[in-house]
Amino acid sequence: MGNFIMAFKEPMLALSNAPHRGGLTEARGFFFLKVPKNYSGDYKKDCLVFEQEHGLENFVGFMTAAEISKVLSIAKSGEVTAYVTAGITNPAIAGEVPPPWKPGTINIALLINDGLTVGAMVNAIMTATEAKTYTLLKLGYNATGTTSDGIGIFAFEGNKEWAGTATKLGINIGKAVRQALEESLRKWERTRA
């Protein structure tokens, strides 16, 4: 079905809004799970079954209706690697009532090979989200995201306190997200042609 699994060499601290093991936790990896376009299943059960069937333990799980094998894009900048799957059939603008729901999600998983505080991980989510929104606007989408976007930051617990746009880490987050998202959106557009 074209799922994607990334196992870490050692456990990392994870901060995400993922449907499976979201929040602040320790993770041994993450996965992107492909679901049908009209999915209305029990996501908690389905993610758990997927984890068990693949012998995974303590993985963070994201879901998407996009064809993962066709849209997954990976970009590296410095200590940051961005894994992105994009589909934007349900674009939304923060602060406005969204259009009727359709499947379409942008998932961003960021691996940061550095030691961060939890505050810096929150800062990394801000920076990645700004990069996502900039990329959408730059490519002509009148949207700040979709109504079901997922984001996860994976880093080691450490002392680095900042990951904003003025920091070297933040610049690398922005570069990696922008490159991977633009590539993923272009791939997704080709799947619709």
C-alpha cells in the first residue's frame, strides 16, 4: 500500500500532533500510514495494528491519503532532515472557516541531530510551520496549510534553547522544510494530472 517507516538508531525525544503517540514522548522511529481517500476508520486501532504487524514499538504515526511512494520528499540542511508528504485537496487559511472537508494532508517530520530543550522543539514547530506557509503562498496556493496537517519534531534531549528564524538551526529547518515541501507538492500535482 506504500507506507513509510523510519527507525532511529537510538531513541529520540518526540513532540508532535500525530494521531499515534502524539504529544511529548520518547520514540524509536516514525511512520507515514497510507489510508483510503474516504477514510473514516478507528485511527487509534489502525495505527496500533500497523505498528504491531510491522514489529514496531514506540513509533510515532502519521496518516495520509496521498500516495506516499509518489509524494514523499526528503531534504537535508545541516543537522536537520525533513520528511514530507503533501496533498492539498483541502486548503485552509488560519482564522477562516474552512471549505467542506476533503482528504488532503501535509505531514512534516523533522529529524534534528542535536540536543534540544522542549522549548526549542516548540520553537522548531513554529519555524517549520512558517516555512510551510511561505512555501504554499510562494507556489500560488491561497492557504496556510490544510485542515489536517501533521508535524513532528524528533531530537535528542539537550541544552539548545532556540530554533527560531534568526538561529542557524532555524535557518536549516526552514531550508529543509521549504525544499522538501516544494518537491512533494510538485510530485502531488503530477499525480493529479
